[in-house]
Amino acid sequence: MKNKKKIFAVFICMLLVLTGFGKSYAKGETSSVVNDGVIDLGTSADFPPYEYYEGDKIVGIDVDIMAAISEYLGYEVKFHDMEFNNIIASIESNKLDGGMSGFTVTEERKKSVNFTEPYAKSEQRVLLKKDSEIKTLDDIRGKTIGTQLGTTGDMFARDDFGEENVQAFSKYSDAVLALQNGKLDCIILDDQTAVKFADANADLTLLDAPYAEEDYAIAVNKGNEALLNDFNEAIKALKADGTIDTIIAKYTQSDEEEGKQYSGIIGKIQNNLINGKNYTYLLEGLKTTIIVTIFALIIGLVLGILIAIIRTSAKELDPSLKSAKGFFLKFIDKLAGLFVTIIRGTPTTIQLLILFNVFLVNLDNLRLVAIIAFGLNSAAYMSELFRGGLQAVDKGEKEAARSLGLSYWQTLKKVVLPQGFKFSLPALGNEVITLFKETSISGFIGLVDLTRGASIIISKTFQAAIPYFAAALIYLVIVLVLEQIFKKLERNYDYA
């Protein structure tokens, strides 16, 4: 028992070291300075030149403007990278104090958050292939239009051209791939990003006429009017002294110092992965993916085996509800069954977002949130495969063990569990592989995993194919390694 406690303590220490400690976001409703001393803002750092990665830092127009605002007000500000469509939800749930990610003010968004005075102007543009039949805005009607989910381009396109003609993507890069593959006729997106995609892809161009004009503003939690007022004061001052105009000009003027671009497949690999050491985003993402997978796997194994034992024992012992022990076993059996039903009956993405925005709203550590989410999800599936393995053990062997004087729990420990694990091993390997691949949705809460690393590269190069293929290749190699590990385990178990 002491050894088990030591092992558990070591596991907890490792988890805290690898993930760091969480932080609480207590909100002050009448003060612009939140209780933790930091203004936390959500952003989607795949939207250059407003927010994107340089090395491991988020940079861009919005970041520099907020730096000027924080200096003016004397606040400390921290950006949290996440999916664009999740930012306002995180502000509403008090996970964030606000958001700055090229937000256009709309009546629909104003129901959820407050907006500052506009700090920049932009346009919605139409991106299409050079050989497209679309020549004017009127030609878009009846065509298949790509957008990014939750953006004003998405809202406007649905209103103007109908829901049935609009396909919304989580990222513009996915929409661009669909456009290049002929699945879309055009994409509606923000001006600067549209220009970058057109410049980086020889087969794409822009419609001359802008689709719509709009203003960008900062989204602020409705419970913090003081912060809204302070932001407005700073924006007015920075507009008046020309600071904001200088920042925008810095990022929107033509760049004469871009690195040399190469052609051909090898050249594209050089442009996307080697230049600027972009491959490091994949390596860092892989590190995060492996950490999340390992610790989620530990949680899944421990909880999965425990639930399987509870449900199997409740069925085999069929305890009486009249005794306290019997009632307790029946109760936790029903509770475990409900847990498995809920987890298996809901998508993993929804589970991750609910934990992030509701149950773990005060936990700032994204790795820990992901570990808990994937660990609980994996536990539900593992419990069922282990339960099947336990039930596959021959009834005669159980009876033989009992006839030798072993108690039910001794029989379970020495006879049933070892064989049940052996029977579960092939399915367990499949679950581990599934868990490893499922972590690719971690980007929804802003965790930079392997898939998110590919997205960051795309936001820098505006070419999607090579980064996605590189990420897919890494996933494939890891899966092949896992397959070999489990095949060896099966062989060794058979020999034993």
C-alpha cells in the first residue's frame, strides 16, 4: 500500500511539473484591474498581419496595439491563443477578460460581449482561382462560398447568398485547400489575409471590388465596464498621437526582405518547413501531443480498469440492496454506467469545450485541461474493453480458484485480471492509437499540439499542403511505432 501511495505521489508531481499550475480568473465587476493582476485576452494567432507566430511568440498589429494600450494604462496583458469561434464563448464564461482577434462589431456579438471604440478599418475580400468564371460580386450568387466559422464574412455571406451556398471552416487554410481542389468557387475573408494568400499561391487571385467594409474593436467581458472605459480612453489617445497608424503601417507596408522562395516539391518543403525553422512548430507540437497522450492514457487505464471491475463485480456478485456494502456497490455501478453512457454518447470536441469553458473555467493550464478531458474520454472506452476482457475469462477457472479457497477479490486479482488484460490487449492497442490521434482537436482550446503546429506554419507561409502532409506523416510514423509495441506485447503475453 505504501508503494502504491508513493507511485501515486510521484505521478502527481510529474503531472504538475510537466503541465504547470493552473490559475484562477476572478473577475471584479466594478474594477478594471482583475483580481489576478493580469488582463487575459483571447486571440486566434493564425490571422496575419493582426496576430500570428514569430518563433514561440504571438506578434502582429493587434498585439502591438494592445502592448501600447497596456503601457498607457499600466496593465499587464496576456494573450491566449485559441480557435476564433471559441473566444467569445470563453469571455462569456469568464475564462477571459476580453478578446482581440480582428473582431468586427455586430449586433449578434453585442448580445454576448461589449465592444470598444474601433481601432482599425478593414475590408472583406473575395479570394478565387485565376481561371474562375466569377468576375463581379453579382457572379457569386449561386456559387459555393467558403468562410471561417464565426467571422463577419461568414455572417454576411449567409445573409446575402443563403445558408445553402456557404461552407464554414475552422481555419482559412482549410478553405483555401478546398478552393484549390475545386470544392469551393470562392472564399470571403479579411483583406490583409486575402492578399497574403493570393501572393503566396500562384493559382489564386482577388476580386477587384471589396465585398464589405468594417471596423475592428476589442471585445470585453460584460461584467467589467471599467475595463471597457479604460480601453476606450487608451484607444482615443493612441489614435490622436498617431501610434495606432504607425503600428498598422509597420505591418501592412510591402516587405522587401522576404526570404528566397524555391520551386518544386523540394522547394516547397524548404519554403514551408526549413525557412525560418518552421519545423520547430511541429516538433514542439509533437512534444505536447505526446505529453497529453501519456498522462491521459494513465488516467484512462486507471479509471477504465476500476470502472470495469466495479461493473463486472456488481453483475457477478449481484449484491443485496439491504446491506450497506451491497447498496454502495449497486450505486457506484449505476454511476459508472451513467458516466460511460454520457462520454460515449457525446463528441470528444464538445466534452473538451465543456470542460474548458464550464467545469474547469478557473484552470488556466491548457495541457492539464486536455489531459483531464482526454483521460476521462479514454476511461469510458477502456472500461468497456476491459469489462469485455474480464467477462471473457472462463467461468470454470474462476470456480476452480474459489474451490481452492481464494476469495472473490483474490480470484479477481490473481486469475481474472491477468487473463482479462491479455484478452483486452488487441483492443487496448487500438484505443491508445485512437487517443493519440484524438488529441489533434486540442487546438480548439488553444493548446499548440501537432495539428496546431501545422496551422501556425500555414499562417506564416500561406501554403497549406506541405504543413498538413508533414503533420500527417508524423502521426503515421508514431502510429506505426505504437502498432509494433503492442504486437510485441501480445507476443510476450502469449509466451508468458
